[in-house]
Amino acid sequence: MRPELEALRRDAVADPTAVDRFVDGHSFPLIDDSTSTFVYRGEADSVRLRHWVYGLAATPAFTRLDGTDLWYVVLDVPRDSRIEYKIEVIRGDHVESIQDPLNPFTARDPFGANSVLQTDGYERPAWTLPDPEARSGTLVAHRSHSPALGRDVDLSLYLPARFRPTSRYPLLIVHDGSDYLDYSSMQVVLDNLIHRLELAEILVAFSNPQDRLVEYADHEPHARYITDELVPWLETEFPLVATAGGRGLMGASFGAAASFAVARRHPEMFGRMLLQSGSFAFSDIGESERGPLFAPIEAMVNEFRADPEPFSERVFVSCGTFESLIYENRSLVPVLQSTGMEIRYVEARDGHNWENWRDRLRDGLSWLFPGPLWMVYE
């Protein structure tokens, strides 16, 4: 037990206001070099921590501090870590999953919001925050019918602030585009990196699926939509660099698998790939334990591992060390390198979430599409 909690247990016996002073006088969770102590205050039958760190017990139980309504649980967490979590409060048969009332840091995702533990050494990158000096690019909404997919497709197109019809721009197609905009601050990131001359002025197509678990799992109609419909239309409407080195695909999780699948089906088309926490299920013998939704991806990755062939020029891969997918991503990197493609791999002490992917965007984008600043040093 942390010394301050031990002291609180002694003080609270004689002074009921000791818990109030303790809560008012600390920031939570309590962080040491190698441990983090989560604290909850309130009446309950039991309290659990729900986190998303692969390798740790998913719901460790809090311990009640004797004679108080204060609960605590200690996790071993290294420096430079970022962990999203919720607190489960159990009263009778009722389980309530809540954000940590004592922690002001939260992160949003398509399912709501989580509390965030930020240990010493982690700091949100400044280039993910709005910069009043950075000119804002323009987002243009577009809807069109896709014969390949048999449905209407909604896009958001990012045009850099200094967009000129007389210039030529690289193209980046982003899977799960709306989520990258909503939860990874991607427009802010693009504006800032272009302003800082770290990223080339670039046109970005933020694409969205209808049934992502189908369309993103090595789905031929999806690949046909990207290569036969979307890219030709964009090249007709906008002044784009018409070479593979000027075209890129990116995505996270199933979106990374979709990018991988499209590029493998059309290896001449995309010279830049940004793959984040890819759902790259594979099996050396038998079947993977990922389940039937992953079966098309497993078949694709098994085929690639058996006969690796280059499908791009530069591939940036990132993954969180707290993800269950870390094994698959680490295993894929040497196979990618064996093809002769230029590979850069980055890990971080984070999980499978949009802010992890946000925090890796500068490394990936500025390497794949370097701006004038980086080009000076290359």
C-alpha cells in the first residue's frame, strides 16, 4: 500500500474529514515510477477496474480502505504509458461502468468515452492541438454511387489551405475517415504538420465503410471501388501526382488490413502505406483464435507470409505494446522487410485506440510524404 494511503487509514479512524482532505489534495490516479494507484470514492459492494491492457487481468478488484468509503487498486505500469479505462461499481446485481470521477483526462471513441491514465513521460503531442498560426485546410463533403459496392459512398475531402489548381498534390486515402477526423484530430494534425513544413501539402480522401468487417476484410469489391472508381475520379477532379509514389493508403485495425489488401491486389498503384495496429491475423498451423470475422484476413496474411512480394515502396507500421495485436504486427514486420520495401516500425506504450493512432501520425505522415523541412535533411 502507498504510504499516503496507509497514513490515511490511520488518520480516518479519528478524523472523518481526513478522506475529504486526501481527495482534495491529490491528483488521480496516483503515479509512481513503476506503479499507478487508481482510487474510487463511494459506497459499493465491490469495485473493479476495466482496462484495455493485454496481458493484465481485465478487471482487477479494488480494495476498500478500512473504515472509509475509499477504494483503491494498484497496477504495475511503466513510464511513458497511456491507458484508457473505466471503473465498474457493483451494488447488488447492478453493475455500473463509469468514467473515473477523480480523473479529468478522457478520450472519446465511437462507443463513448473512457478515462485516461497518463504516466510520467507521456504528454499529448503539441502538434495534435489547434495552432492559431496554422492555416486551416478545407473539408469538402462528397457523395457518389459506387457500382462496385452497390451503394452510395460518403467522403470528406481535405484540401490544404494553400490549395492551387495549378499545383500537383500527393493523394492519401484514409479508411474509417470520419473516425480519424472525429477521434484522432486528423484535420488539426494535417494543418499543423503542413504549417510546420514537416508534411507535404497533400489531398486526403476520408472514406467510410458501410459494413467494415466485411468490406475491409480483403473484399474484392472494396478494392475495385478504391482503384477503379475513387482514384480515377479524384485524378479527374483534382491536380494529383500521377505516380505510385504520390499515392497512399492508410487505416487502423481492420482499416489497416483493408489498406494492405487493396495494395496487394494492385501493387503498381500505391507507393505509400500507413498501417496502424493492423488486424493481421495469421496461423502457422491450424487456425488463428481470432474467429470467423478474421478468416479472410487470415487467409490473406498466410498467403503473403508464404510468398512475400513487394506491394508498395514505403510502409509505416505502428502498434501499441498494450494491444493483443502486438504479436501479429511484430511478426509481420520482418516479412515486409524481406520483400525489399522500405519499412519503418514504431511501438508505443498504449492500447488499441484512436488517440494512440493520433499520436503516431506525425512519425508516419512526415516519413511517407515529407515536407520541405524533412526533405532538406534526407
